[in-house]
Amino acid sequence: MSLHPRGVMLMTVLALLSIPTSGQSANPKYDSTTEAKTKGTVEELKLPTKENAKGVAHLLVKSGTDTLDIYLCPKAFLDDMGATFAKGDEVVVTGSKVKQDNADLILAREVGKGPDTLVLRDDKGKPVWDWKH
């Protein structure tokens, strides 16, 4: 049995598509065993670019001498919740410390600011923004 040249090319393309590239990484998973509560001051709210509409919003939070990268949620969910963060806001973050691409980050489950608490994940770490689908 011999394959038509187009069949060989299609199989090659499919094989190449199944190989992960070094620049890609899976979304980090919430790990309740690394959950901790952290207090700090917002340095910056990093929003995804317009081209990356489903991108994730991050907070850079100064806690003591450390600057923490706090992974929040998709920007659209943040907008839906009416949540805002500005430089100098005092926050309390409950989240899971994880590594992604050799960088430490925190997947936020809850972010408290003043009397308000933004809940981003349930107690098992499942994102609440997924419930909308």
C-alpha cells in the first residue's frame, strides 16, 4: 500500500501540529496545598492587549520587599464584576503559589480591597468565570 503524496503531506502536518512548541505552556493549575493569604500594595494592573481579548489580567503587588505577580481572571470578567485596581490600593489576596515558565505567580482565589472581596475561584480553585458558559 502506498500513500498519495498529499496524504503523506497531511500526515506530516498533523504530526507537526501535535508537537508542543517551547514557547507554549499550559495554563497553570490551582493547587490548594500551596494556598496562602498575602497582604500588599498594588503596584500595577496589567491588562491584556486588544489583540489578546481573552487574555488574563494580572496585579503586580508589593508585599514587603517582594513584588508578586497575581493572576486574576480574563479582563472581560473583571469588567463584568466592575472591579478596579489602582496603584497604591491595599489588597489581601488568597491564592495558590505556582510556577509557570520558571516564574513564580499566584493564582488568586479571592482579592479583598477595603470592605469588598472579589471571588475569582471556588474553594477547590475552579474559576468562577467558567460558570458563565
